[in-house]
Amino acid sequence: MLQIKDISKSFEKFLALSNLSFDVPEGKITALIGPNGAGKSTLFNIISGHLRPEKGKIVLKNKDITGLSPHIISSLGIGRTFQIPSLFPKLTVKENIMAAYIVRNGKTFKFFGIDRKSEMAADSIIDKMNLSEVSNTPVTSCSYGVGKELEIAMAMATNPKLLLMDEPTAGIPKTEVGNIIEKIKLLCELEHITVFFTEHDISFVLSIASKIVVLNQGELIFEGVPKEAMESSDVKEIYLGKDA
Ligand SMILES: Nc1ncnc2c1ncn2[C@@H]1O[C@H](COP(=O)(O)OP(=O)(O)OP(=O)(O)O)[C@@H](O)[C@H]1O
Ligand SMILES: [Mg+2]
């Protein structure tokens, strides 16, 4: 589905990603893990077109998408959510999803509120994501967890084939994490969306991912199935700490 080919990225003299290569398989859930500052968000920003790499290629279904604008990359079927949710706080949950749908379809907010098509699209996503209880609630009155789910729903409104999620459970109380895991699984299975996400909670990763990629200081240190990751001494040492 997605190939990362020999990607390098520096900020000034600091090398954030170094000759990184791996694949994200179609129809599966792949997790990108690693300590703070490993380069996970930087890689997502390169894939989604928010940053340009110095070197290497990003290939989506055999098409080189390196350096294309975020808007074009979104239109090619890559949706994403951010580590810090970017929502319209005064609008309701449904209005936020409609806004995402409208922007995706190249329209302006002028049509906002009267566009029946975007309303139907939003209703369908609300249904799939099981968000109907909060549909008409302004985002400011929603919990942080609902905000993170809403961000996934907004990414869904862009009709992605591949969904990048940067820490979908960050800042969420443990009691709400299971709910998000279920929804992500559902997306992958029922909607046939390939999921590629970053995460710090290792138990979450093990329960959901079929492939794990581990980064440390911008370098790939492991690529494989979760079970092998847990057995790898490199992963244990670098990701879980020397005493693990
Ligand atoms: N715009 C920038 N300018 C300078 N340095 C940056 C910039 N963005 C990221 N970095 C640096 O690049 C490194 C990788 O950052 P990145 O945010 O990709 O890590 P991460 O793996 O997502 O970490 P976290 O788990 O904390 O989210 C860090 O050392 C960070 O300080
Ligand atoms: Mg990050």
C-alpha cells in the first residue's frame, strides 16, 4: 500500500530520520512505535505532505507522492489525524464532520449548513463511529476522548484508503481507550481502510496491530509482527528500557 523508501530528514544539523525504509501492508493495521523524539510525527508529516524529506521517496500504490501538497495527498486517499486534535471547538460534532467533508470536496464554508450531501455523509459517519449521542453537542462540551474520536470521524469524511493516526489514544483516560481501539478495528475491517498509527501504550499496540515498526532516534530498529517485537532484544532495550 505505502512504501517508505530511504527517507532522511534533518532539522538544521539534527538528523530526525535517517535512511528509513519499510512498507505498510494494505488492509492491515500497522503501528509505528518508539520513544519520544524517535521521529514518528516527523515521518507522518512527510507522508501527508506537511514536510518534505531531503532524501528518499514515499510511494502510494506504486505512485510517487513525495513532496506533493497535503491537499493533493489527501485527495489521493491518505487521511490523517494529529497528535493534538485540530477541531472547530464552537461547532457541534456533526458540523465538524460536515466541515471536513465540505473541505475534502473542494467547496467553501459558504454552503455550510445547507448542503444536504455533506449532512448525509456526516450522518453516515456518525452512525458508523457510534457518535449519535453527541452528534449535536458542541465540541467544547465534549470530553477529550470524544474529541479524539471526532478527529478520526473527520478523517473518515475525506474518504481515505489509508488512515494515518498520530497517537489516537494520547491523553485519553484508560477507561475510554478500549472504545477507540474497537472503532479503529472496525474501520479497518468493515471499511477496508488501511491503518497506520503511532502509539506509546504498548498494550494497545499488541491488541490491535498486525505489524509493528520500531524507530529510535530516526532509525528503524525493528519491523515485523508484534510477537517478534516483544522478543527482540533491541526493542526491549530501546523501547522498553534497559531493565525490560
Ligand atoms: N520543526 C522542527 N524543528 C526542529 N526540530 C524538530 C522539528 N520537528 C521535530 N523536531 C525534532 O525531531 C525529533 C523527532 O521529533 P518527532 O516529533 O518526529 O518525534 P516523535 O517520535 O513523534 O516523538 P513523540 O513520541 O514525543 O511524539 C525530535 O528531536 C524533535 O525535537
Ligand atoms: Mg509525535
